Amino acid sequence: MTGVETDATGGTGRTGTGRTGRVGVGVVGAGVISGTYLENMTRFPDLEVLFVADLIADRARSRAEEYGVPRHGTVEELLAIDEIEIVVNLTIPAVHAEVGRQIVAAGKSVWSEKPLALDHTSGSDLLAAADAAGVRVACAPDTVLGAGIQSAMRAIARGDIGEPLTATTLFHVPGPDAWHPDPEFLFAKGAGPLFDMGPYYVTTLVHAFGAASSVSAVSSTSRTTRSIGSGPRAGTEFPVEVPTHHAALISFEGGQSAQSTFSFQNALPRMGFVEISGTEGTIVLPDPNTFEGDSTIWRFGQDEPSTLTAAGSTYGRGSGVLDLARALRGGDAERASGAVASHVLDVLLAVSEAAESRSVVEVASTVAKPQPLAEAWDPSEATL
């Protein structure tokens, strides 16, 4: 850990920035996922998106024009704009920590796509640098802030399944090479099913159980090369650099446990499965890679399950940026915090190490269990 003090939400307990009004936002990386972020952030009244940066100038310009963002250009130009307080880092995983440090050095807070970094030291150093600079780091996934998962978290917190004890999560697909036009990075170091999809599931588990303590795991790789299945480069082969299947047993500090699998090598797609069992019943959550969806609850002694209807925000990616912006103004803690993301990264690193060594691996950090959002939390409301 970095030594940063965390409160019950896992965010840093610093006061506000002293600024008022809407929070200026810049985006680094104009790739596929940037469209979803920009579509939502340009609709949130508490945010003002001012700049899109990308190594490819035409791509930055195209995104800026598409979403009505007034300026576009280089990262250096973005970081020179004083009005920008949060920079959304949508670069590839291999440079998340490096770009994050550059943003922090410019005196700006970071929203990072997941994973926060590729190793424990890079992640913890980023949080320490942000703390020293008086800025904040928050990180995807923010799907955990959506109505679906938050409704389930509120149900668990009020005791709907009693004391939560165990969980099962499952993500099995053939692989993104079948549909993604540029899938190589998803099979490179820092990705694969463990680091690409694992954050959604492990973050949900941390919100339900709190910090993890140790991990055992196994892994496999079905093919050493893959072929691009769509787009202008369809048929192009590329190397697979990471395992395409991990199966893990995760132990938590509170005594709970979870069995989790993450796979890009299953012909039968089965994804979005999160089941949490307690002393009084079992709850099946919606897909943690979405912002909505009802949960189903089975209770001992009842013949039929009940439906827990999701209530709350169903806005998509960018909700965590909005939460960070409000935290900056109010001095509260951000929910999708860098502290939570750093711990989730350490859990995933422990899974990888455990699979390689075939031994139990201790998780290198801890974090406070985030508290559920209020049902009334609304990104579309103007509060600043």
C-alpha cells in the first residue's frame, strides 16, 4: 500500500480543491471506448469536457467534433489547460501508470481505465504521487456504481441474505478476437481475460466482502496465436502473450471466499454471472460489466425466488468521472477510488502469480469495504 489514509468508501480523505462550478475534463485516448465516455460525460451537467488528445491527430479531431468538444490535440496541450481538473486516461493498459504519473505531475486528478497499472509498485507509486501532489486517482470499472450492482449491495448491506459468506463468478467466452477489429492488446501483457474482465468481477466482490487476503489459482492457454475475425484486418494472425483461462479461489480478510473463472477459450459463452450466498439466502447479481439489471434472491425455506428490482443510476461509463468531480468539489471520498482499484490489481496479480507458482499467494494490500451509494444518486442532476 501507499500509506494513503482511506475512509469507508476506499477513497482518500482529502478536502475539496477550493474551486467552484462545473469541473473541467480532458480525455487522453480517442479509441473505441472513448465514444461511450464522451457520450455520457458531455451530458452530465456537473462536467465540462474541454479537450480530446490522441497520438493520432485525426482521431482526436474526429472524436472532438463528434461530441462537440471545443479543443483537440496533444497530451502536452491538454495538460497545459488550467481549467481541466480531471484527465480521463483511456490509453492502452501498458501505459496506464506512466500516463497517470504524467497527469498527476501536471497537478490534475486522474480517472483511469482499468487496470490501474500492470504491477503493484507502479500502482502504489501512482497513488503516492497523487497524494503528495494533493490530487486524486480514481479508476474503472464504474459499472459497480450502476443501479444493478448498487441495488444488490444495498440488499446485502441490509441483511437480505444474512451474513455473506461465499461467491461464485463466471466469465467464459471464445475471445474478443472474434469481433474486435484490433484485438492484439487484449491478448498482450496486462490484458487477457484476467486483467481485461477480472476487474469487473473482483471489484464487485470487494464491494460485497471487503479486502481479499490470499489467492490460489490455475491457468491455461488454448492457442499460441489468434486470428482477427472482423474489420479491415480480418484474417491477420497475432501472438497470444498471456494465459487465456484463469480459475481462482480468493480468500477475504473477513473469512469469506469466492471461486472465480475468467476465460477467452470457451466455445459456449457464459458471462456476467455473480452469485453471493449468505447465512439466510443467495443473491444472483446482474452482469457486473453493465450498469443495470435486476437481481434474484433465493431464501432458505422458500420455494420460489424473489426479484430485486434495480433502482438508481443507469448511466454508463463516465459515471465514475462524475462521482470523482463531485468528490473534488465537496471534499468527500470518490467511490471508484484508486485505493480500491489498486487492491483489485493486487488481487489479480496474486491470481496470476498463484497460477504460475501453483502456490497460495498473499495479496499485497488491503482496503476498506466501500459503502453502497444512495438510491437517489443521479449523474444527470446539476449539483455544482
